[in-house]
Amino acid sequence: MLGVYGGTFNPVHYGHLRTAFEVKEFFRLHEIRLIPCRIPAHREAPAVSAELRLQLLQLAIAGLQGWIADRREIDRPGPSYMVDTLASLHDEFPEQSIVLFMGADAFEGIETWHRWADLFLFAHVVVMTRPGYKTGMLSSKLASKITDDADRLRCTRGGTLYFHDVTPLAISSSKIRRLIAAGCDPKFLMPDAVIQAIYQHNLYQQTGP
């Protein structure tokens, strides 16, 4: 079973890493692929290059078995559409169930995504939620895909929607960027190796996306 966790990772932090760890353990994933996007489709492009964001991600997960920093969106030209990423993984791993993980904020806008309905052709979608999270009104297309049986995700290659509580950590990349730009120390918000690389490359020293 293969997990997919995408985002800008601008920069990666313990909020990303803890949620990735929890879903990897709960769903007994063979591996989890953290995939930094090259050109976000729904937000301003980060000022820090995709290659540098990938390097920070590689430092953050170095030595962790079953964790992969996947560069396929960086190498693909044009906007980083998740449906294209899932399609490529679906072809590359024909025997694997694929699970796409996303936060509740991202899920609430999922129907604005490029070819969003086709995501379910290639993967299951797991929404990582805070305890007590309640879904709003869902379209019939989404509501029909909901399951509360986690084992079902292992038995089929895609097509279902599952909500899973994770430990809420009030950490965000934007807050970290502001801290660094203000000259504050982001220690304990991200791995030390990532912090060292940020200062080595003089990243996030000024406010920006």
C-alpha cells in the first residue's frame, strides 16, 4: 500500500512529518512518498525553488525507512496537477493500492482541482482531520465515495473517501517563514538539519511566499 502526500513543503516542518508518520503507521503503508510540487495550481509559486524545497525534504526524512522524497512533479513541466501524479504512480505500481493524503482545508476545495473526479480512478483519498471535525455539505459525487472501513482501502486500488483524525499541531510553513524573516529561531518546529540548510542557503530571510 503506497501513500502519497503532496504540497509545496515551503519549508517542510514537524506538522507535515508527524501527520505523515501517523498515517503511515495506521494504514500500514509499505512506503509514503512526499511530493513537492513545482508550480502550485491553486496558489502563488514559492519564492524558494522546487529543487531547494526538495533538498530540505530529503534532509528531513533522511534515514527513515519507507519514506521517499519523490521529485516527479519537479521534473514534469507545467502546473503540478495531482491527477497527473497519481496517474503516473498508478502506472508505475500496478499491483499497489494508492492512498492520497490531504488536509481538511485542501479537501474543502477539492472540487476546484484539475480533473478532480479522476483522482478516485487512481487512488483512495484520505482527509487528515482534527478530532471532532465535521464535514460540511458534500456533493453527491463525494458523499457516495465515503467509507468508514479502513481495510477497504487495502483491497481495492482506489475510489473511496475516508476521514482520519491526526494529532493537531498548530505549525504552518507561512508562520515559520515569518519567524525566520523576523530573525527568530524556528528550533523545535522542524528538524535541525533543515534549519541548518535554511541558514546555509540564506532562505526565508525576507518575507514572501
